[in-house]
Amino acid sequence: MKKSKEYKQWLIEVKQKIRSTQIKAAITVNSALIEFYWDLGKMISEKETIWGSKLIEQVSKDLKEEFPDMQGLSRRNLFNAKKFYLFYSNTLVQQAVALIGQQAVAQIPWGHNILIFTKSKDTKEALFYVQKTIENNWSRDSLALQIKYDLYARQGKAITNFTNTLPMPNSDLAKQTLKDPYVFDFLQLSEDFKERDIENQLTIHITRFLLELGKGFAFVGRQYYIQLNKKEYFIDLLFYHIPMQCYVVVEIKNKDFEPEFAGKLNFYLTLIDKTLKRPNENPTIGILLCRGKDNLEVEYALQDIHKPMGVSEFKLAKLLPKKLRSSLPSIKELEEELRKMDG
């Protein structure tokens, strides 16, 4: 592209923009950097219609000559800056400047932003991931995992009876806490795995499991022991949800949903409410994880149950052949790892 007089004048304006940004915030302050990329994307987008598709390549070269020590002036990054501007401005229009300048998008790193606006279908989905990143303080790898397994589509999709069993706003908070399906791609299970194998592996990989469960869950125990008169009961997994101030019982079924599962979970919720829940805490919530479910059957099963619970499916990664079963941790090894965690 020939360097016309107009281009040279415009390039001076871009350089001045860079210098003013450096002076104002030393370009290390994240919000100032995001604003800079927004402005730069806008400037490139406006002039590209005049000077053509070669503009980004040329301006990248000229800016790197002027600012050799500055990061973020590569052709690829300038293209991302343009895409960043177009992605939001095309749909948010007048709201875009406020959004970029002082709202959620400016609160997360540029690398996170690139991941979000390049992987999201629209701004509604993108802003969901922006907000969740802020709430959970996700690393870029954690954010990538959530996008890969489509948290946006899964969040709040479990079938529950929360509307009828919990007061507002707890019912909405609880509903948004549950997903459908849950994705346990980090488990190493052989083809003949049992429910206890899933439970053991989830406990060993508790950090990843908590990430999949979402913000606010604290692990209490697995096969949690409760005695009622002379009978003993063991709850698969017990958590405490700090924001909701309630216990959460997680029961795992390595089969499709059956109505009697809800009845047993209802009984476990009563046990926890009677033995662990303090007067100032909210009712215990149940999560039933199954390999599959008929949504209408689940709705009917939960209709007359007065304890709050939800039903979701869980998905696993590709199973290991049976011959590799011996390479998986033994029960003794799992117990040893749990003792280390408690220790």
C-alpha cells in the first residue's frame, strides 16, 4: 500500500494515541490497555474501508519501527483489536463505549478477552463468560475449559423443584448454580466402572470437580456417615455452599434416572437437615447425577417432593479398556490420597 499523505497523517494520530496512553497509564494498567485496543480497533476498522485490507500489515510494520519495545503491535494482535471492536460495536452500538471503557470487559486481561470474543457466538454469550471470569477469578486455562464444554449452554439448565421449595432469591441462585450436563472429562475410568469408581475419582480430582461444580462449593466428605437409630447411611458426596449457606448432597447413579432415586435423595436431605443443619442455615439442597434422564419423568418425580433438589446428567471422557484397569488407583491408594488432603 502506498503511503499517501492521508495515511501518514492518520499514522501520526495512531502514534499520538499510543503515546498518550503510555503517559496516562504506562500501558500496563489493564483497563487502559483494553481501552487502547478498543480505540485502535475502531481506528483501523474505519480506515480499512478506505485503504483496503493491507492496512493492518502496513500499520503493524510502521508502529513496530516507532515502538520497537512495545508488545501487542503484531499483525495478528491488530487484527484481534479490530475484531474486538467490531464484535461488540456491531450489536451494542451506543452501549459499547461504556461497556469497554468502564464495565466488565475492561476488568479482565486482553488474552482472556481474545479467547472470549473469538469463541463466543454473540455478545450475550461473551458477556456471560466475562462476568463469570470476574466472579471466579479464572485463569486463561480455566476459562478455556469452561468455553470448551459450553458452560453458557449448561448453566442453570438442570431440572429442579427450587421454585416451589426455596424462597426468593435463593431459588434463583440455586437454579443458576446447577448445570446440565456436568462434564467429567478428567476422570480415568475403565469400561466396567461402577458408581463408587466415579465417586472415588471425583474426590481425588477434587480441584477439577469443584471447578466444574462452580463457585462457592466447599468439600465436606465422601461416603459421609450418618446413623439413625441402629441403621447406618452413607451419602456419596457432601458439600457446603458458602454463598447460599446450606449443605449440598450429591448422589451419583451410573444409570438413567428412575423416580425412586428422588425419594432416596429426599430422605438424605432430611437426614442432613435434622443432624447437621443449624437453625440459621438454609435447607439442604440435593443434586442427583445420572447417566441419562427423561425430562418429563424427572419433572413428574419432583413435583410433589418438598425438599429442594435438581437432576442433571453427567458426561465422561472416552473410557479406558478393561486391561488398563490395573493402572488406575486402588481403593487403598485413594484412601491414602484423601488422608493427605485432610492432613
